[in-house]
Amino acid sequence: MSPLQALDYGLDPDRVTHTDSPLAAARRRLGGRYPIDPFGFDPHLSDLLVPVVTAVVRVDVGGGEHVPAHGPATLVSNRGFGVAEPAAVTVAVRRATGRRLRVVGASPLPFLSGLTRRLGAVSTSPRDLAGVLRAGHLVAVPLAPTWLRTGAGTPPLPLMQAMTRAPVVPVAVTPGGPLGTAIRPWRVRFGEPVVPDPGDEPGDPLAAARLAEAVRDAVADLLGRDRRPSAGTIAGEARSGRGPDRRE
Amino acid sequence: MRILVTGMGGEIGTRVAQYLEERAWADEIVGVDFVPPRRRLRRAEFRRIDPRDRDRLVGFVEDYAPQVVAHFGVYEPASRMSPASAAERTELCTVAALSAAVRGGRLEYVVVRSGLEVYGPRSYHATVPDEYVMPAPASPYGASLLEVEVAAARLRRRHGIPVAALRYAPVVGSHVPSPLGRLLRLPVVPVPACADPPFALLHPDDAALAMVRAIERRHDGPLNVVGPGAATPWQAVRLGGRVPLPVAPPLWGAATRGVEVLGAAVAPHVVELLRHGRVGAGARAVEILGLDGLRSTQQVLRELFEWADVVPIVPAREAVA
């Protein structure tokens, strides 16, 4: 059992079950009756902000069936500068599986650190990443940012050793509008999980390097497919029988 | 098996003795402390010895020649004594009891009480430190706990005796004299104005059970023993129906002096908890010691606040008049 599953107040730290009415939410906040996890994540506050985020960051989701419905996994995605891609992946995961997503990359600045952790961010520490995975959560690990969101960046090598203990799902996030603009919904496409070799020792640096290359290639492949009209457009997906799950 | 429980007069030490009395393998249980046990014990024997009376403590432990030492002679500053007195008693009790136990000639295993305070404020390297994170205490209590661990580890190095250090999250309960528990039960509680970091707690019964399980399973090495989940200062204050008083970083000195006037002494490690949080990864202890039913931090807090307030009783003469 995950240590977090022992928490109460009717809120599951891993899965969205229900949302309070505004009055009930205000009462809950004032009374202090909400769970917090050791990393500082506050699922109730996160639920309160989700409607705002989903209104601002609209997404098309593809390949949602590749995101594990239970248990730990790492989601590795491309990104540009800013927080648009992590926010899009968070909304997409929530829509595809109903699960909450932790995102590696909590701000190190004093006040922002606490705020981002409240919303599910964890530090870029291998120990923290291993701890979140051990607790059975989904964690998003962005690749290094690329200018103009043109491709898959460098994998975060210091974190890869911690990622050898759970499946890794490649994710491609592309802006829906022309020239990288977000006029249309973001396209979030999940690829087939890259499962670490069972023969590798958890934490083996060579296995981690191999995994990093495999995941980067998988993300680049997904991005390439997304940009090729025959395979990446919705029409192309319809031909392959893997269209976007839902669209908001 | 002959077991010595140092610090048996404390809430957790007494509870450990009670748990040991239920175990058939614990043939002889003897405890020492400068205050008597807090509950009735059936089989365990108690000797009232102040750790500052070093010769008496050493003589008694050496004569008893324990096979196992459960070392609870670790005193938290501002719980029952001043910080200086707590550090002195902790050092004297640790050095005297452990060295005398070795000289007794039968020592097989030692388990010591430690705390998450050894990790210091959370670092960028690990927000939730596990047992592999290098301790770097920043408070006098954290340094005192680390000295206890180092003194115990010396027995492993020199004599090959397995030693476990249980790094407890702050132990808070209705009957535990804890500066954090006392502070949280004040009507107005100082909280950080610009932060709200998470901290974890541990129920006293779970702390005692972890110690007994460590003896049963003879674990060697440090283990974090932490209640699941966490709470934050602002949340804890609201949960207890108290009023939060936001304190800016430069004003913590004045705030702690004000709180002391209200009747709750605040030690530096408590201020460190409020300002920087205190959590730890406890999964290894759950697995190794089989601690599946640990009470969550929120449960520990609720139990603390459900404990009745102190109500002055009207003297009988006034009532008659």
C-alpha cells in the first residue's frame, strides 16, 4: 500500500474521485481538513485550480491507453521554455486516466518552491524522484527545453537511474496552432511504454544511459509522426485506428 | 533475554517496557531513568538513577550485563528540561550506559532513539531524505541525536555489535511532553509568514512498537520511522481551531520569547520545523520492521487536538460557599 493511501478526508492523493462545491471547499480549507503529502503536494488545492488550468490549456489527447491506470510510471516529454507543456501533460493525464500527475522541476526559489510543490511539483533530485515512484505515483520528467519547441531535448541523465525502476511512457507535446502558437489545443500524444530491461540492476548507470537514449528516440519519433501529415494528423490517426481519445 | 531500557520514565520508554512484557522472549526487563515510569508495569523492574550520577549508572548497568540495550535516554530540549540540561543528560546517559553495557560482557544488540532532526533543514538534494542522505543537523537537538548515533556506531566498529538507530519523526501525543505538541495547543500559534512547509509526525505507540520490532528482527543500521502523510503549520493550526500568527523570518526570536511567556518553551529544532518542515522517507522501516499500521500524521494531530483542554476545577470550599 502506498503511504499516501492511508490519508483520509475522502481525497485520494493519486486519483481524482470527486470535487467539492465552492462552499464545501472553502469550509474544508478554513478547517484544515485536507491531506498533504511529504513532498508538499496538496491534492485539494490542485483540484480547486484544475478548472482554471483546463480553461487556459486546452488539449487533444492521443494514446491515452498507454498511461498506466495503476502503479508508478515516469512520463518523459519534450518541452519548450515555460510551463505550458507540463501543464498540458497534467491535464491530458487527468483526462485519460483520472490520475494526478507529479512534475519534476519544483522551483528552488523560497516562496515559489512551496507554491509549486503544493501543486504537485517535486525537486530535480534523484532521491525525491525515486521516493515519489516508490509511493506509486505518476511522475512527469521533461526533457531539456528546446528553442521553438522543435524536437526532443537532452534526457536528464542524473534522474535516469531513478527511472529504471518503473515503466517510462514517452510523450510528445506540440502546440496546435501554426508556427508553434497555442491558438488551437495542444496535442499530447502518449507512446508505448519503454520498459526497463528486467535483467538490469535498478540504478545501474549503463542501463540508465541506454534507457535515456531509448526514451529520447521514442519522444523524437512521436514528435516526428506528429509533424508528418500522413501519420501525425488526426486523419492519419484515424487510418491507423488510434485517433485522439477525447477533445475539449 | 536480558534487556535494559534506558529512559524508561518517559512516555515511549514506558510503552516499550509494556510491549516487551508481552513478549515471551524478553525474560528480564530492567529500566533506568531519573523519573519513574508513567504507567504500571507488571514484570519490568525500574531503578531511579539520574544520568548525572554517572558512577551509579555505570555500576548498575555493568552488574546487570544486558544482552540488549533499548536506548531511550535521549532527552528532547524544552520537553521536560532546559536545552542545556537535556543535552548534558543525553550525552552522559549514552556514554555511560553503552560503555558499561559492553563491559558487562554479554551485549548482543543495541537500538537507539534518534530523530529526523539529524538531517537538518530540507536540502535541494532531497526534500524527503531517506537513510542514505548524509546527516547534517542544524539544531542543537539534531547534533545531540547524531552524537548518540555516532557513540552507538562505535560499538559496531570496535566490538562488531549490530546497532540500529531509529530516526523518529517528531513524536506527539496527548501524554507526551513535547514542545511541538504544547505549542500547537496554544490559543495563538506562530506560523511562518512566507512559507508553509510539510512536516510529519509519529504516534508514541508506533514509536515504541518500532523499537520492539527492531529488537525482534535485529536490524542493523539507521531507519526513518515516520507516520504516513504530512501536515503543514498553517493547516495544523486551523485543524486544531487555533489562530495562526504569521511571523516574518527576522521576528522568530521575538515570537519564541512571546510564546514562552504564554507557557510553552520553544527550542530551536521546533522553530526549524515550523520554518523549513521536517519529513523523511519511511518506506524502509515499514518494510523491514513490518510497520503496516502506522498512524498517519493527520491522525496524530487530530488525537492531539481531541485531548481535553485543562479546565480549572472549582475548589470544594468555594463550591460549598
